[in-house]
Amino acid sequence: MLKDENKEKEIVLKYLPLIKSLACRIHRHLPDTVDINDLIGHGILAVLGSIPKLDSNKNPDAYLRLRVKGAMYDYLRSLDFVSKGVRKKEKEIKAVLDKLTQELGREPTDEELMNALGSKPETFYSDLQKIFASHVLYLDEVFREGRTYEELFSTEIESPEERVIKTDLKEKVISAIGRLGQREQLVLQLLFYEEIPAKEVAKLLKVSTARVSQIKENALTKLREMLRDVI
């Protein structure tokens, strides 16, 4: 029994840096009310729960990365970021954003949006963070839909057929992203690859934070539609 506990502790310590790294990357897109330690805790539980399923013929690093991310996303889903209230607020912000853009003949600032919505800064940015969080979960669903994590992780030794399938899938994903508008591609790159906060992306593009959210949502919706029959 003690030997098993030592083995579990050894594996958790080995993957703790990965767990913390994934938690930090996901937490950047979440409201301040979400405690990063909760994400780390669920990541650790995912590793512990995966130990009996680890197979020396498989790629444990890839498998555990997916399991940890999956556990964190499942925890976030339990917080109900995609509630009707969040969707209603998102529609309201979009409507005001489009209306002001037409009236002003330019992109409104965050301050102008807040005034039109009658929102205080803390409420406005909290709402946007919840909307962004729902988009993060949405992106996970795009690439996980209809499959378990066991089906997603790769083996160390791939058959020629598996390599062809994986290469084909990668090419189709790259192609789908390439069919997005330039601004949509840029927003996804800055948010997900460069990991720049939404407020900073808004400053770089000289648009409101709400517009960044809208561009992001449109891009993810298009990706899901384009990849529906692929993944």
C-alpha cells in the first residue's frame, strides 16, 4: 500500500509543473472569482485518477495533458459559465456595441460602452471575463466533440494509417484557420498563442474589449462549422 502511495506521489510531483502551467494558461481567460488553486487541485485529481490507465506502450505525457485539461474544463463547466444569464448579457453588449459603432462611425471605447450599458467598470469587465470563459470552454468542445480523452491521445508508435489521418486532420485544421478573416486569425493568435490579455489585445487593435470578445466568438463559431464533419 505504501509503495503504491509513493508511486502516486512520485507521478504527481513529476507532472505538477505541467498541471500548474496549464492552470495558469487557462486562468488568464477566467474571471477573478475563479481560484487558480481549484484548477490545480482538479488537475492533480485527474493525474491520480489516470494512473491505473497509464500504458507503457502509449504516450503518457500526451494522455495526461489531455486528462488534466479535461478535468479543468469540466470543473469550469460546473461553474455554469454558459448560463442563460451570460448569453443574455453577451447579446446585450453586442447590440449596444453595434449601435454605438453605427452612431459614432467608429469603434466605441470601453468607457463609452460602459456608459451606454449603465455598467460600472468592475461589472462590465466581470461580465466580459465570464463571456470569454464560455468561449474557452466552447473551443475545447470544438476539438473534443463526440470523443473521450482515451480516444484523443496519440501512441508513441503510429501505424502508417494513423500518421496519414493525423496529418490530414492537422492540414484541415490549419486550412480552416486560414479561411478565417485576417482580424479573426490575429485575435486567436494573440489570445491563444501569444497569451496576451484581452484588454491588451483591444489596445493593440484599437477596439473595445467587447469587440475582441465578439471577434473571438465569431472565429470559434466558424471553426466549429468548418470542422464539424472532420473532427
